[in-house]
Amino acid sequence: MRLLPDRCSIKEKGRDCPNPPSYVVSIVYDSGEYMVGVVCGEHRSHMEARLDSLQHKGDLPNGTMKFVELKNVGTDCVTNYPPDLD
């Protein structure tokens, strides 16, 4: 099961960014928080500018942009053997 995309949400020149995400990006508005994507460190400023533009146009609510840094977690104790799927 994959909960987050494994790549940055930004496209450049029609091509997906191959970098893994570094931040979960959301908009905090009224009493809610709405995830809008994930972005790598290289494209953080690009995402901020894009969201700002969308907010000014009224396509997104004028809430606060929030960037939460992702942390890598590794473990070797979780295995997925076919008999375990029954």
C-alpha cells in the first residue's frame, strides 16, 4: 500500500520530476487542512509560487501554505510473504 506519491508533483517541460518528495504541501484554511501535493527540495520555491498564483486567481482558498518535511523510515522487520496474505 502506498500512501504518498513516490515522486515530486512538479512537471517541467511536460516531464515529471524524478526526485523523491521532501515535503508534504497543504493549505490550512478555516478549520481544515487540505493536502495539495508533495514536492522535492529543489522545487519547493516553484510550488510556493504556483500556489500563491492559484490563490490570487481564486482557484485555491487564501489559506496558509504549509510544508512539512518528510522523514525517511527504514525497517527490516516488515515482510510480506504470500502465506501471510490469507
